Amino acid sequence: MAMTLTEKRARRTERAESKRRIEQAQKETRAIVTTGICPECGSGLQQNLALTGWWQCDQYGADGFRKDDSKPACGWQGFTKDRRTTMRTTRETQCRS
Ligand SMILES: [Zn+2]
């Protein structure tokens, strides 16, 4: 079923809006990472090397995985890069090797 011009326009606007939101979130995460302090609990931050640009609070995760088990867990995490781009790059790397 062919889309009308109005539907095409709406879809394009949606995509642009979604891209803008992602970029805004990444910009905010970059600013937080620069401070090195979790915006939710004030702990430090660490980079999760599983994905490029993935940052998490030092207190992220279950007992034994956090930096300090005596403090409560914190769920803050953020991305400074586009996850989709990162995953595509990873797949390309695997194909070459
Ligand atoms: Zn935190």
C-alpha cells in the first residue's frame, strides 16, 4: 500500500524528531561524563567497555558488581554515542576478522 505524501512527511518529521532527542540525550550524557559525577547519587562514573560510549554509575548493578556494596545501587547510565552506529561498527569488525 502506497503512502500518501502527508504520511511520508509525517514519517520524516518523526524520524528527525527522534534523531534530535537522541542527540540531545547524548549531549547531556557527555556533559555529565565531563563532570565525572553521577547526576542521581553523586558517585563516580565508569565506562562500560562492552559498547563504545556507554557510561554507568560506579554504583550500577547488583552486590559484588558495584564499586561499594555498602551503598545503595544506582541505575544511572548513558550513551555518548549512537548505539545503532556502534553495533553496526562492531558487526563490520567481526566480519572482517
Ligand atoms: Zn549513581
